[in-house]
Amino acid sequence: MNLASFDVLVVGAGIAGSSLVLQLRALRPDITIAVIDKAEFPREKVCGCCLNHRAIHALESLPGFAGYVPTGHPLEAFKFFTSGAPAVSVTLPRSIAISRGLLDNALLFAIRRTNVQSFAGTQALRTWTDNDLRYIEVRRGGRTETLSASLVIACDGLGGPFARWAGLAKPVSAPRKIGASVILESGAFSRLQDRAISMFHGREGYAGIVRLEDRRWNVAACLRVDRLDGRSPTNALRELLKTHGIELPAETQVSVTPPLHRKVRRPWKNRLLLAGDAAGYHEPFTGEGMAWALEAAGALAPLAACGWSIRMARMWEKTWRRQQGKRTVLRSLAAVLDHERLTQAVAQVAHILPAAPNLTVRELNRTSRHV
Ligand SMILES: Cc1cc2nc3c(=O)[nH]c(=O)nc-3n(C[C@H](O)[C@H](O)[C@H](O)COP(=O)(O)OP(=O)(O)OC[C@H]3O[C@@H](n4cnc5c(N)ncnc54)[C@H](O)[C@@H]3O)c2cc1C
């Protein structure tokens, strides 16, 4: 059954999808727009929950959202701990920690105040296209229906299926890393610095801990699959933190992500564009992931406002390549963290020359770096 047809249909109401919808609606009040997400909201998702200065700036600039940016827990420092080297402390420009349950729901709430149609609990199952429209079969409330649109924008995240369905990304055959996270009650880590991202590095990978807006703690980790050694992700994280004297409560169970890898050939196919993590994943450290998703949506909205054409898709590809190219600092840092000795050496240098990491973080937060 054909449920409805739209000018633009956005799949995924995460950071990229929701911010794109708000901007597109402001640019084109005259077109029909819909957004679907497989989750019911509010929902948590695996994330470190840190918003850096650039992300906060981008959220505050979103049409229809400025007065609704939820209050997070302020973050002032990034503390990095690895065994065999002194702790490194970096001052953070304006940053906050905020649960994805609160943030993503606030964005969806802002969308629902516009005349965009939003369908939560609606999972895309497959997609196909003819000359005029792209179709998406969805499952909603136990029923299967078909939606169609002149332009579909897939903001379906790291493990989202659209890039694979369109033949733009290959399935990951041997995952190297996975993400994991859990939110714990307020008493769990009271000896950690309250307004800091505390990051612990070890053999299994690394884990960041922050306080959230409601005083609970968010623990998020990037775990190396080849170092799990038959342990569950929860137990690998437990042992990683234990080497730093941090105990996870006995009942802890983490949620995990698909492999932390997404490389696409190009971010479009006939009447389909990819944005956010769906179009490429890079490991974030101090809140860059959501800033990238917001910046991608900010650059894509004026292009999508013109409607589908190959010329528009190629312009998006050009912008996307430029944005991907700006992530070299973070890619290098992720590569360093894969090697324990190298990480220790870099931590030693950063301890002696604290200006270097401070400058790097300041540079990563410069709002003029927006594309
Ligand atoms: C361990 C870890 C820690 C991180 N820490 C941070 C951090 O501290 N700060 C930061 O800025 N970034 C962090 N990130 C990165 C950040 O989470 C992402 O970059 C950001 O969420 C990307 O936004 P997005 O909108 O592209 O995707 P998402 O936020 O993942 O949204 C995708 C949406 O698509 C929906 N979806 C997927 N498939 C379908 C389907 N078939 N049908 C319908 N809907 C679908 C999902 O339900 C989801 O709501 C972290 C990531 C990981 C893995």
C-alpha cells in the first residue's frame, strides 16, 4: 500500500537527519518533507554524549531550535590517562555533555512544531527507484507500507543500510573496532572530575566517562575486536577501566554498535543522497562526531532545497569530499591510539608541551572551520 509521497524524505532522525529537516523546512516552506526513524523516541544510542563548541554553535543556529537547545552538563577539561605516562589535561572551549535521549528528542520535538511529517517507529526495509521517484518499503506498527519521494536523504547512521543497498559501501567482513556505551547511576564514579571528559586508554581500546545533565554518568568506549580475547564487550571494558583503578558496577551491561567503519565511494545514487555517519565514519574524541553531522546537514540543506538533479548530487559530492578531507587530525590521532607505546610517547610529549594538545583542541573547535 502506498502511504504517501513527498518532495523530500529523510531517513533517520539522529543529529544529521533532524538538523537537515529543520534547515530544509526553513529554506523551503512550500515543499512536502517527511522524516522517518526506526526508533521510538526518546531513545538512547551509543555515544560519548559530548557536544563541542562547534556543535553547540551549530545547534544554536538551527532555525526553530535556538530557544530549545537543552541544558547539558558543562565540560571544562579533557583528561587523558594511559599507563606508563603522566596524565594529560587539556582545556576545553565551551562544551557540554548531554544524553542523546534528551538531545535527539528535543530536535524531533522542534520538527513536530513545523508541518514536517515525522514517523517514529518506522523502519526502512528496502529501496528502489524509477525515473521520477525513489520508493522505500517501511515497517510501521507491524504493517509494511511504501513511501515515495522525489529525493531521499539517508541519514541512517554508522550501520544504516542505505549505503549498502545502493552499492556505495561494502559490508565490513572483519571488523577492527566496535563502539560500546552505558549510562550509570549518579554514585558510580564520584571520584572523577565533575566537569571533565575522563578518557582511559589501554590494551582493549579507550573509554571516555562524563557526567550527564541529570548527574548520571555516560561511559562510551571504542573497543578493539582483536583484543576482546573471547570476552564480552562489557567485560573487556570492565578490565580496561580496572587497570586505571575504575570499577564498573557489577550489573553493568553495555550496548554496542556495528563495526566502527564506514567508507563510501560517493555520497549519492539516483534520487538518493547520504549524509552524516551514513556517508563516512571517523572516530571522535572531544565531541567532533555530532559537529560533523551538523555541518554536513548545514551544507546539504541549501543543495537539497533545489530538488533532485545529477548536478546537485555532484555538488554535494564535492562538498562532502572537502568535509571528509578536513578530518586528517582525528584520523591520525585514532591511528596513534591503536599503538600502546606510541600513545605513551605522545602522552609524554603532551605532558611536557601542554600547548600542543591545547592548540589542537582549540583548532578543532574553531567555528570558522565550518564548510
Ligand atoms: C562509542 C562512540 C562514542 C561517540 N562519542 C561521541 C561524542 O562524545 N560526541 C560526538 O559528537 N560524537 C560522538 N560519537 C559520534 C556520534 O554518535 C555520531 O557521529 C552522530 O550520532 C552521527 O549522527 P547521524 O545523524 O549521522 O547518525 P545517528 O545519530 O546514528 O542517527 C541515525 C538514525 O537513523 C536511524 N536508522 C538507522 N537505520 C534505519 C532504518 N533502516 N530505518 C529508519 N531509521 C533508521 C537510527 O535509529 C538513528 O536514529 C560517538 C560514536 C561512538 C560510536
